[in-house]
Amino acid sequence: MSRNTFFLQLAAVSALVAVGMQLLLSLPELHPYRAFSWGCFVLFALLTIAMYFAGFQAARSSNKNDFTNVAMGFSGGKIFLSAILILMYKELAQPETRFFILPFFGCYLAYTIFEVYFMMRLGRMKP
């Protein structure tokens, strides 16, 4: 997968996620969580870009274990970072409801599906 293709597809996914998030955040119950939601959107987009570049380098490596290590490391790290982020937000902001998780999981799910897609394509590259 070339960089241009990746960034075009990332832009399309990000546009869809942004539209979906804007619709979700228009609900009165979710309005107080706008900053957190958009921050998560930016974080997941940046993590996706970092994962692409690390995966691209690992896929070109002669050691195929490098690619597996990158994919597993990023996936585990993203889950851990997500849990820490939710717990920190809950403790620091003390939200009135648990609805703040809805836009977060929407972003998480969309970017995770996209990451699986492009990592499968990168995994087929020849070193």
C-alpha cells in the first residue's frame, strides 16, 4: 500500500468518523463531552499514522517477525492507552453520565477496522 493510497483512505475514514461524531455530539446528552471526543479523534488518527509507518518499515524488513511484533505491539498499546485515557478522564473530569464513552468507542472501532485493513495489505508486501 503506497503512502498516497493510505493517506487518501485515512482522509476518507476520518471524514466519515468526523461526520458521525458530529451527529452524535449534537445529542444533548453528549454535548458536554465534545472536547474529549475530538481529542480522541485526533489521538486515534495520529496513532493510525504512526502504525502505518512502523508497519510499512517492518513489512519491508527481511525478518517477518518484525511485522508481527509491530502489529501486536500497536494493538496492545492502543488498548492499554485507551483504558488509561478513559480512566483518567473519568477521574479528572468526573462526567455526570457514562455517555462520554459512545463517541470514544465509535472512533476506536472505526480506526481499528481501518488499521486491520491496511495492516493486512502491508503484511502481503514483499521485503
